[in-house]
Amino acid sequence: MRVEPYRPDQAEAWNAFNRRALTGHLLFDRDFMDYHADRFLDASLMVFDGSDLLALLPANRTGPEVWSHQGLTFGGLIHDGLGVSRVMAALDLCADTFSRGGARALVYKAMPWIYPRAPAQDDLYWLFRRDAILVRRDISVAIDQRARGRMSSRRSRGVRKAQAAGLAFRRSHDWASYWRLLEGVLADRHDAAPTHALHEITLLAERFPEAVTLHAAELEETMLAGVVLFEWGGVAHAQYIAVGEAGREIGALDGLLEHLIQTTATRCRIFDFGISNTSQGRVLNEGLVRQKEEFGGGGVVHDVYNVSL
């Protein structure tokens, strides 16, 4: 095996490998990663066996640390089923490359188990063997469509209210209207703002029209609630979930989420609601996590490790 730093002229080969890889994901496509390339010093690596591409490691450099990857929800080694020994060898080579470049630590954001197309936690064993330290753990809620839990009576009432109100649930392309709704809800209720600016999310939607989509609950063409879906490899990930006051009174969000859970079930085995904590994972938003669990979901962790180099 040998390791080479990623170069922009290798984007096509990188993306082709990511699309077929066992642990590939939309987040690792260079057209996705590079929308905010100006914010991060790229340190991504490509692992070869002769001329054959074996694995990719999305990464960025921040001072003495390398992250995999600081601008992504999760990271980790992208491969197509190397097996435990070769995954460990590939990661050892990557770690050695970073160390020779002056890095003192690798911050490794492991891919949650729901995202690979088949079991692929070989890298967690490597982290254990390298005495990696767990430095952060976020908690998400996801529904396995093969074994969905029971929906609560509260969520069921919300769905029935939305149906009785005559709400329409449909895909929308009116990103500007939804971003105004989302920004208002986040500012008023959470003193927060979306991670993506409007121009960034619309750019991603243009680049990945079937993978990054906006869905809305509407009444007489007025948008009352919305959800942004990121779909890849059999997982539908809900992000930027928001409902205004008018929609909250008639169960608009409950109705929309149940609609999406049902309609994505034919092509996605997992519906992921996203994390429900802050402060590096130490503070749990109990109301938010309970709302997600009441749709029949269970906990999935997002782990971040520090590997001394």
C-alpha cells in the first residue's frame, strides 16, 4: 500500500470510488466537500495498492491536528470492504503520513453504523488498538424501517390534526421562503442560525437535485413547516426541521414527518432525525429527543475520537 495526498485533478476518480464504496456517502463527494473548501485546509489522502485505489480519507488540517473531517457531520475511511487487517494497515499508513507532516493528533469522526451499506466498523477496532480517546459523543434518533417502534399517541394526534386541516405535503423548490421560516424559528426558539447559508444550501441542491431536497407542509399554498432531506445509500437524513406558530397549532410538522417516513420507506431502510444535543454532546435536549423517539425511533451515537500521533 502507498498513500498520496489528494489533488483537485483527482476529483473524478475520488467521486467514482466514493459512489461505489461500502462506506461512501454524499458528504464525501468532492462537489459537496468543496462548497466550503475556502474554510478548511484540505489534508485528504488516497490509499493505493499499485495503481488500484483502495481507500479515501477525507481530512483537513488545523494547526497540529488533522480532522476527518471538521466540516462534515461524520468522516472516516472510505473503502469497499477491505477487511479488518487491510483497514488497519491503511489507517496506519494515513496516520504515519500525517505524523511525518508534523501533525500530533488525528481527530476521527467515526461514521455511525446506520450509514454504511453493510457492517463496516473495522476502523473502531483500529481506534481501540491505537488507544484512541473518545472525546465527544452525540446522540441521534433513527427509525429502522424493518423494525419501527410504536408511534406515541401524541404524535398520532398531531398527524390526524394535520390530515383534518387539509394540509398538502409536497416537495418544494422555494428555498428562500423556507429559509426565512427556518431562520425565524431558530432565532426565536433556540437563539441559533442554520449552519448553511441560503446560497450554500441552494448550491448543494443544484449539485445534488435528487439527494438534497426540501419538503413542505402547505395550507392554501402557504408554507407552514419544512424538512430538508439528505438521501444516500438507503438512509434518509432529516435536517433543518422547522414549523411556524400557525403550523404548530394544526400538527403540520407531525404530518409532514410521518409523510416523509412513509414515502421514503420504499427506498431507504433508515430514517435519521439527526442529533439532539449541544455542548460537545454533554447537554441533551430532552424535549427534542423525545419528540423524535415518539415517531418510533431509537438512539444512534455519533462518536469522535482523538488519536495521538
